[in-house]
Amino acid sequence: MDIKKVLYISQEIDPYLNATPMGLFSRTLSQGIQGKGAEVRSFMPKYGAVNERRNQLHEVIRLSGMNIVIDDSDHPLIIKVATLQPTRLQVYFIDNDDYFYRHLTSTLETVERREENDERTIFFSRGTGETVKKLRWEADLVHCTGWITALMPLYIRQIYNEDPSFRSCKIVFSLFNDAFDGQLADAMVDKLKMEGFTDEHLKSLITPDGKVDYIKLNKLAIDHADAIAESSADVPAELIEYAIASGKPFMRYPGDGDQTDAYHQFYLSL
């Protein structure tokens, strides 16, 4: 496929949080693909731990101001942007006072306030989708990394499928061993149904125990993505087996070091 424009939607990107394998992966891959001539933009949540002054974030007024309704409550969408040096790659941050906090802390909201993670994932997905629409930026490929991005393939295929920004794109979902403890709120499925999704859309989440855990959330992403990549060496075997059984293009872990060439070839094969 042609990959002139690539959108990266990431749970975290180095150097905006403390260095982690996922954050380093998100930075080096996006910069590497930009180095191969693609136009690249990246999105991540604006956690309270992101230092706005040090990282020179500023609000994009023309993109902010929309209210996103979740479970009958309005939540203002705030968009901030920074430039990732030395490649000058633009990184957009999805912000909101209800889900992403002002205080700087080493503990992320996703850990400190786990009970909000169901709505936090919905808000991040909706906020990203609406912002890309406002940018009128038509991606050839969307690459999602991290469980907080796991709803994006669902939203792109079922909510934004007719929008020019997404209707022609391929979606890659990266599997990482980034499991969270416990489950998301029992009401998550009901909240997603309020968004317009059906039992068929959400079949990986709907099980007799009513719980939404890390495995089910990743399976949902696999269901709606076009291709899956094993992006760390220790992904749970159940997810690898599910991805292979889907019959979709699947990229095995390419090993440590610079993975840009491996992912570039995978993109071109889709």
C-alpha cells in the first residue's frame, strides 16, 4: 500500500513520560517512518505527569472547545501540541480536566484512578477521532499502540468509517505486554452501546462474567484492526494465538534495536 501519511496513536511517547520500552518504541518508529519520507503525526493522552513547560506544549485553540458526551455527561476536549526534536514531528495531546489531571505526579491517572479507565479510553478515542477530522488530515495508515488505544480500531471502522480522514486507511494494532491490574468498570459495555455500538461490534467484551479486562480489550482491537504486530517479546500467548487465528496480516516481533525497516516493509505489504 501507499503510505504517504501515517497516524500514530500511542499510549505513551518518549520523552514526555519516563522512558519505557513502549514510549521508546513509539518515538523511534514514528521518527523512523518520517525519515523514510512519510508525513507523520502522533497522538497521546496529556497525563498529569507530562511537564507542559519543559516539553513546550501549547493549546491549539482552533481544535479545542468541543464537548464529548460520555454516559450523558459533557466533557470538554482540550488539544495541545508539541514538536518532537530533532525531526520536528508534531505530537498532539488529548486533554481534559476530568480524566487527565493538572498535578505533576510519577503515578499515571490510569493507575491512580483505575475506576475511570473505561471512560478515559472512550474519551481518548473520541477526542483523537474528532481532532483528526478537524485537521482534515487523511491518513493512509493508522498505527495504534497500548491498551488505552484499543478502542480506536472500533471507532474508526464503525463511527468514522465514512469520514475522509479515515475511510481509506489501514489500521495496525500493536500488541504489547502492558497489562493493567483488575478489570475496567462493569458498565463499560453499556457506555459503548450508548455510543452506537452493537453486541456484534463488542462481542469480545461481552462474556458471562461481565468483566472487561486487558485480554478482552486487546481482542476487541484485533477484531477491528486490519493487521496486528507483536511489538514486544513477552506478549501473552493467548493474544498471539487470537491474532493468528483472525487470519489477518500478522507481524512477529522483529527483535531489539531499530525496527523501522521491518515495520516499513509490513506497512507496504498491506
